[in-house]
Amino acid sequence: MKWDASYDVVVVGSGAAGLTAGLTAKLQGMKSLVIEKTDRYGGASALSGGALWIPNNHVIKGAGVPDTHELARLYLDSTIGDRVPTTLKEAYITQGPEMLMFLNHHTNHMRFQYATGYSDYYPEKPGGLSQGRSIEPLIFDLQKMGTLADTMRRSTMSTKGFTMNSYEFHKVNMIRRTMKGKTTALKLGMRLVKSKITGSEPVALGQSLIARLRMSLAEANGELWVSTAFKDFIVKNNRVIGLIVERDGQEMQIEAKQGVVLSSGGFSHNQAYREKYLPSPTNAKWTSTPEGQTGDCIEPSVKIGGTLDLMDKVWGAPSVLDPEGHPFFLVADRGVPNMMVVDNLGNRFLNEAAPYHEFVDNMFAHHKKTNTGIPSWILIDATAKSRYIFTGLFPGQAFPKSWFDNDIVKSGKTIEELASQMGVPSENLIETVARFNTFARNGHDDDFNRGESAYDNYYGDPTLKNPNLAELKDAPYYALRLYPGDIGTKGGLVIDEHARVVKKDGTPIEGLYASGNCSASIMGETYPGPGATLGPGMTMSYIATSHMAKSSKQEIATLIEA
């Protein structure tokens, strides 16, 4: 067969999982190529918070977090249960820390810090840690990248020029409430001034993670092609030996001597797949993922024997839609006290501060039962608007006029007037708010226990008895429609503990590996902590390339002995 290009390892997808696969393959002595369908590398990872949830790693242990292998196993068993094989969970908690140490030792850029106090999502479960296990990349100066930055996917979220990591965002969210919030805001201001004076371009979160991976890949002489779409596999003797791709409109055949790693995203932008697999209603307009995530790997992989799982699940992200129809993912916004969520009858039906994937699961469950949960409504009062960052707007900053003109925001001087604007029964909403206010005065949510978890409290107001509860009593009141958005689909190809794609009988498809959101999540139906998408994606990529490197060495040894 005539090849247009030849590599040891070819990786599909250029998010954190894909870049990690290309990088670790190269660092283990293999020639690697990463391909990206769109004209920008970075995928959903570049738009993310950039956190990695990897238990018992050297970064958190260095910060004094009392984690152990056994504690991590206990937590995964208590959250994921038997939905994922024990061998996969064990591979993750064993080789996740190994992956981070490997990158730390073999690159100049893969440096992280502990995301101080960012709780596990279920800290009260056995093995859970209220101080959290997540880490995040250090702030990075894009000017160091030169032209490599030109094709990096950039975040579209406005931060008014400020660069901040997750810990700093957590603190600055309380700028009107705590001294720490005010001093953090001053720190961010000084960083902004410094960048203007020096000409630096600091980035944090997912932007920093992708920049650091891309720089590391370049310094290792790994290759990355953008505008190169996966089309199909080339299979010989039941082994994947290469790919058919389309690069700049031209079809090419690329050899993958050791294997192919599928590290692409899920199918969030494929409306037909959404309607086939996901709960109803569903709409591709609700996803926060990049446009290229259309599930291109699914059908070709199934055709050669791959199996699917978790196809009805998403990484849920409760979202409001802006006037252009773009989703805004509400994370910290659901932790503020003077806020509540109701359905189309004006009734509360969940803990508003719950982890976001659970929140979306609850929206679907409530809608299936009542047909009133999608979309829902998120309500705040004037006090919340003046005190906290909400939908990306600073405390006291008015909603843009376009949000009112385009029916994004409803407002009223009374709860009755707000109900009329929302089109929900006024007597129901008045009663719901009154009941909620009683809970707020008493400091306990008798209906849904909001504020009982350390995770709930993380984005709450620490000056209050219950950081997540305060009365809605100050006009004007505001309401915005809330949709079950996502930051990716969760289902895909089933893999084993070596990240190999497996058939129905559990045997691997030789030469084919998967990581990231195109594979069935090793987190099962849950979401243990911040970064439980990126952490597993990067870990399984490392596991895949390590398996290939080991197999290659064994083949060479066999040939020498022969």
C-alpha cells in the first residue's frame, strides 16, 4: 500500500487528551501526528476551566492534601460504583499520578498548582475530600508561543481583560462581600497593568493547559495538522494500520505503525445523534462545545467491531442563552444565596447549588415526570444582582438592554408581576418564594438541603449562616430561562484498562485506542470532581501510548531473539 505519510502513532483530536497522546508518544520514542478537523486546535479543552481531577497526585500531596490510593479507590467505588469495571478505575488512580509526574519530568511547561479548596463534587461520600483533589495549570504567557498561538482555539468568554485562575475567580466573586475578594481583585488589576506594560499575554484555565501542551509537543518535535478530518480506518488482518483523512480538501492515507488514538470530542453538535441517543428534548444549540464535535469516529469504529456505552449521557451544564443564541454555562451563579430555580409552574424541584451534571440530570428527570422542567427559570433579586457576579456581569452591572429586547431576561417589581412576565401561575410562584424565604431565614433548606454540602458552599457567600441561602425580597426581581446545556457528550467507544477499543466479547481491536469524549467515560454516570473529564482523557492517552511503546519494545526484542 502506498502511504501519503507514515507515523508510529496517529492521534485524532487536538484537545487535552489528543495533545497528551501526541506528546507522550513522542516522549517515549515514537513518531507522532495529531490531526484536528477544524482550523483551530484545542477543542473543548481550550474553552474549559482547565482543571484536572486526578487523585493522589504529586501536586496535591505537595500542598498537604491527605489523599491516598486507598482513599481514592473508596471514593470512586462510592460514586461510580460498578458502572465501570474495577480494572479501569484502578488503572486511572494508578497511572493518573504517573502521567502527571512523567510530564513534569520530561517537559519544561507542564506545571500545575493545587486548586485550593475546590471540593470534590460529593465530599460527604466515603473517600470524598471537602478540600478537593483538583489541580490547574499555572498562568502562561502566550507571547512565548510565537506563531504557534495563531491557530489555537481562543475562549470567547469576556473577562474584561482580567486573567484569573479558578481559585482567584472563586475569591473575586465575593468582591462586594469579603476582604479576600477585594484584595484578589486588586491582584488581578495589577496583573492586567503589568501585562500592558510588558506586552505579555497571560492566559489561565483551559487556555493555559492547551498552550502548555502545544509548546511541549512542539519542543518534542511532535506534529500537528489542523484542517484535517478523519474519514475512515485502514484495516489489515483485523488490525488498524492507518487512517483515511481529508486535508485541505485532499484525501490522504496515513500509516500508523503502532496504533491510532481516538481523542476527539463527542457528538454534541450532531442533532441527529442527539435525537437518537439523548433524552428529549435536546438541541445542539444548547452545547458549549466547539463546532467540530459531531461524532465522526462513532460509525466507522462500530463498523469494525467497536461497542458503545453511556450514549444517553452528557456532561451537563445548566445554561442560559444570550441574544445570539450562545449558551452561558452557570457554575458559580447557582451557588449565590438570593437565587432559586423553578419549573414552568413556578415550583422548585432541585438543589440549585448541586454539581452541574446532577443538576441537568434532575432537569431531565423532572421534565420526564411533569413536562414542566425544560426550560426552567432561574430567579434572582436586586440584592443578588448588586452583590455577586452573575451571567458574567460584575456586581451591580445591569443586564444589557439587548437581553430584555430579545426576551432573555424578565423582570418585575413584585413576584406577581414577575410571574406574569414569565407566564407561570402567580399564586404558585408567590407561595414558592415565600416557602424558600422561610428556609432562608431559618438557615436550612427543608426541601432540597441546599447548602448542606461543602461543594454547595464553595461558591456561596461565606458571610452568611448558610452560604447558599438568603431571601428573595428586594425588587426588582429577575428571571432567565434555563436550559440543560452540556460541555460534551459522555458516551462513546468502550475501552479496556489499556485504553484499547474493545468488541462485544471484550477482546481489543488491535491498533485502535480511545480517550476523551469519543470514548465511554470511565467516570460512568457520575462526575466525581472538577476536572473529571480532562483528567481521565489525558490519563487514558498516556496509558494508550505507554501500551504502544511497551508493545513496540517487545516486538523488537522478539525480532532480536529470532
